[in-house]
Amino acid sequence: MLDLELLNTLICVVDEGSFTRAGERVHRTQSTVSQQVRKLETLVGRTLLLRDRTGNQVSATEHGELLAQYARRLLALAQEAQDALSSEVELTPVRIGVPEDFDARRMSAMLSGFVKAKPGVRLETVAGMSTDLQHKLAAGEIEIALIKREPGSGECLAAWPESLVWVRGGDVELPDKPGDEPIPLALFPQGCVYRQRAIRSLDKAQRRWRIAFGSHSLTGIQAAVSSGLGISVLPTTAVLPEHHVCTGLPELPPTELALVSSGGALNALQQALVEFLRVEVKA
């Protein structure tokens, strides 16, 4: 293995063209510098320097030039590693769960803004349905989560009401009477509060329905509605320009977007993320 100290000596001799001047740079005697170069030559099995008769002037051989190039890169990388290890900046992990039925682009933009504001944080994001995120909180797999839920259904760090509407594609015609064809629904999986709202309200109104499309993804549900595969229940913030708000269907009570924790004490960066989301989600 190449010795970094010997490589540094070689570079100094190549740069200075003299053992004496190289010794001044590395704070070694001329004889010591010469010995180090010879030791390196023995190690690599190549002549690295050409010396004149006086020994005052030296020049690199072809192999010496080649090794000097690698030596500069190795020394630079070694310095980079040393600087990184001596840095006082510590990457602190912050684990947060985000709902899959939330606008992914908006969520990514918010979390990216937090990372830029806090360069010492290592953000670990887990996406899932709200029920799954609550299980992960209880298991200690994450410390903070944004979840969709029934309003006021537990303690939270912050909460925002969500107004819900029925949405359809432009070419979709809804049955007029309860006894007509079943209403095709595009819904999230079991456990989603939007799904519960849709099914319970239709059952209460004695309207027939069928599941026409299912997806964990908000983008998938939005696309299904836009293409006419089915109607759905979405928060007003997730309604796309090509969607049409349905009339003649049961009114939907609001749900809640809540920021919750695992119940343990939050460290400074976790608390900073909470404060950040309190402002950003509201906006």
C-alpha cells in the first residue's frame, strides 16, 4: 500500500526539482527526503526521479510523472475525508410519515424547503395510508406523521379542516334516481377516511354504488376521475381543473388533516419540522 507521506515527498521534489528545496517544504533534511524517495522507488519497483551528478537538480521520469498525478489525487481525497470527519456538522435523522392521498408534488416541495433551511438534517420520509402511518408511529418506526382522520379524533400537534366534494369527469353522467344503475366510484383502499365518507353517505341516501377503480395514490384517483372511470370524494385542494363538482349527491362533512407524533419528546430538529409544517400546510 502506498504511503501518503512518501507520496507527498515525491510531489514536493517533482514541484521543486531539488531535494534541498523539497526538504524545506516538508521540514526534512535533504538526506531524509532522498531516503524517502528511494524507499518509494523500491516499493513501486520503478525509478521515479533522475538525479544529476551533483544531486542538486532532479527531474521526474515518465513513471515519476504518472505516480505524481495519482499522488495528488490521493492526497486531495485523503484531505477531503479528514475534513469531513473533523466537521462539527452532524446529520440528525428526522423520520416523518406522509399520507399517500396527499398532493405528492406539494409535499415534496414543502419537505425540500425544510431540508434547505436545515442542512444538518437527514430527512427520512415514509409514505402510506393514514392507518398504516399510525401503526408505524406506535411501533416507533417514525416520530411524526401527517394523517387524514375524523375531526378531533385524538391529540395532535396541529390540525387543518378539509372540505370534501364529489368530483366527476366532464363526460360522466350520474344516475338521477336511487334505483338507477350503480354509481361507479374511484376510491382509495380500506381505511381511508374519504372512502368511508363516500360509502356511508351513499348508503345513508340509499344510492346504489360499485367500486370501479381503486388506488393508493392521489394521482391515480385524480386520473381515474378525469378519464371518466368513476366519481370520487376529494378535498377541495385536490380538485383538478378538468374535474367537475357533482350536484345531487349527499353532502359530505369535513375531514381533518392532522400532524401527530409518537408521543415521545421531540428533539430540536423534529420540533423545527413541526413548526415548519404548521406554517407551510396552512398556506
